[in-house]
Amino acid sequence: MKRLPMSKLKKLLFFALIGLFYLAMINVNVQIIKKKEEPAPTSTPTPFIVPMPTDSQHNIIWWSPPVFENTTGMPVICDSTIDVVYTWVNGSDPINIENRIKRGKKFKNAKEVKSSTETSQRYRDLETLKYSLRSIKQFAPFVNNIWIITANQIPTWFNTSYEGNIEFIFHEELFLNNDDLPTFNSNAIEANLHSIPSRVADCFLFLNDDILFGNDVVAEDFFDGDKIAVYPESWTAPSNLTEIWHLTINYTNQNLDRVWNETKDRYYASHGVHPMYRRTLEIMHEELKFEIENTSASPFRDEHNMQTPFMNQQYNMKYFNTFPPGKVNEYFTFEDSEETMDSLFLHLFENRYKSVCLNDRLTENPPQAVLDKITNFFEEYYPDKGDWEL
């Protein structure tokens, strides 16, 4: 067999390698084209999981609440006047403590008597009312008059010679039945709001003393034209909780089912500023007179108490024009930790919410450093003293 010359063999090998190279490139291009033609793989997004609170907090059905708007109800008539109504107690007052103990001995079966006869955080006075009043002056100048419902107590820092727009309403004037007094039950006090004196405006904002405005608010955040605002939470009334506050919500919800002949999910009212209308409160008392008056007669919280802010929201939505104005109320707690308090106060300064509830979750004897931090925060956030202060 005749051999090819070395030069020709080299040329053949060269061209063979060139051919293999081009074939490889063609294959790569084909794969690239195929890849471009294939749809990009869709990634399944990680779902946002709302952390479920424990049973000691809420029995929640998490969903986005529907739009709470009713334009076919009765008009809310405010006559351009909006007041603020507080409930307040100085539970640190020795006389108040003594009265709680005496009253508690007559109601040995009440679930809350034991804790209620002690100076617990539910009764301790951190002077939040003083700073809440300052917050109205600072952020809610539209407010007309301010009414403080209390058990014959006047704050030590309040100037009793003040003749401005702040007045106290004692329980004896508010309660229809004075045999229900003395009471140490916020549910009982709120159960009498339907009989609030006529000198109070028909439209008012109801606040506990631990609720403060943190940024500018306007009347239209709460009453807009002939509508009243609705501030729901994202969870519905529970049916199997053990904490007494939730049990009162459940009891109230069951009574609404009965009186309205319906069974439905009803959302909690957010813990904060509650817009209230006198006629709403009157209708509540007309329809649930027995249950409300039983609540009034309960000197300590009981699972068979009616819960007025929850009822107020449901009745407003059923009978009156309502609107959802957006987020207004925020909720935070005071804790014993200095670090936690520093973080909380920084957060509040950075975000400046329209209103906040600063709930007392301190232990019975919190560190003095924590108490000092609370006072310093209030003085820095609300520096302008009111004319009503000593």
C-alpha cells in the first residue's frame, strides 16, 4: 500500500481538526437556540407566613378584612363638634386599693378578684393620661371638649382651678344604677356610655388613658361627612379561648348572633382610638338592655360581660354610614427590659404613628431605670405642658 507523503497527511489532519471544531460550535449554537426558545423556569415564591399568636394572645382567622364601608345606613350627625372621652383610674391610690379589697371580698367567685385586689399593672398609674392630654394639644387641635370618667379621683398633677375644656365625670353621674358602684371593671364603666351626660358631644373619640396621639390627625380620620370610621383588626371573634378579655368578646358576639338572628364572623375593633356616636350607644342599650345592665352590675371583669368597643363597631357597621380610613391605631407594650424600651422608643420616634396604645406589661416591681426611661420618653415626645397642669 502506497503511503501518503507526510505533508499531505498533515494537511488532512489539519482539515479534520478544523471540521471537528466547526461541528462542535454548531452543536453549541443549537443548544443555545433551544435554551432561548424554552420558557424561563418559574420560581415558586416563598409565601409570606404570618406568625400565629399563641392561645394567650388571639384565636385568629388570618385574612384580609373586607372593605368596611356602609353607604346605605343612617347618617352620623356631628354638627362639626367632636369631643374626647377618657376612662381613667389611679389604681396606685391607697383608698382605691382598700375599696377594691373590700369589694372583692363580696365577690369571691369572680375570676379576676384575686388580681384585682392587688396593685397590679392593670391599675398602676404611670401618668400616661397627662401625656395623652398633651398629645391632643399637640396633634389633635380639632378636639372640642375633653371628658375624663373617673371614680371621684383627680390626678395629682391636675390644676383644679383650670377653667378650660377639660371636665371630670364621676361614676355616680354616669351610672344609671348607683348600686353597681364602686366598680373596678372597665367593661362595667363602658357599659354605661349610652347614658353619658348630654353636655358631651354626640360624636366623640373614646380613649383609655394609655392611648396617645403620635402624629397629626384630623377630624376626617374619624368622622367624615355623615360617616363614622371603622378600625378593624385582622382577626375574628374567638370561640375557644380561656383569657377573660377574649371570652367577653366571644360572649358579646354570641349575643349579637342572637339579637340579629344571624351567625357570622365579626372582626375585633383595633385597640386604640374608638370613634363613638351617641345614637349607636343608645341602640345598643335598647337591643341588649339585659346583658348591658348585667355587665354594669359586675364590679370585676367576668366572662359574661359585654364588650362595648367591639359592640360599638358592629352596631356602627349595621345601622350607620361607615368608612375605612386606613391605619390609625398601633399597639405596643412596656416591658421590664431597658434594651427593649430603648428599641421601642427609637421605633416610635422614627415612625411617629397617628396613635399608639402603650400598654403596661411591666411586672409588679419594675426596675426604676425602666420607669425613668418611660418618663423621659414622654417628656421628650410631648414637651409642651398643658395649661391644666400644676
